[in-house]
Amino acid sequence: MSRSDVPPTNKKAIKCEDCGKWVTLQGYGGHRRFYHGEYQKILKQQLYNQVVNLRAKDKITKPQFDSMTQILSPASTSSMQEIQYIKDFITTLL
């Protein structure tokens, strides 16, 4: 089962305390690691470096740069969905 806003009726599931999504007991560990753990920190750092390079090459505007760096800062509590949106945007520019 993937993440869902409604609890499943056919499997045991729990609600993630961080994001409020329902996940199966079996998938909870991976969900925590992928969506709320080290992977997210590493991905944010990689994307931040790419955003800085894009700004240096003048491929993104200053307002775009500011909004993306705010989401990608280590102190931000951005969601994986926001990070994925930035990743997709960067991919279109490369």
C-alpha cells in the first residue's frame, strides 16, 4: 500500500505522526526513512547545489532561486512533495 489519506480496509495500517498519511505496518519503516529521514536531507543538499549552479548560469530568476532555497534549506520542514516538485523543475532545465 502506498501513502494514503484514508485508512485501508484490508490491511493493518498506522497513521504517520509526521505527515498524517496512512501506511501499512510493513511499509512504515521505509516510509520514515525515505520521506522523513536521511534520504530527504541528502536530496535537499544535492538539489540546493543544482539550484545554486542554475542561478550562477542565469537559468533561473532571483525570485525562483529565493523560493527554492527557502524550501531546500536544512531548517525548513518542507514535504517530500515540495522537494519532488523542485527536482522535476530542475530536470526540465537540464
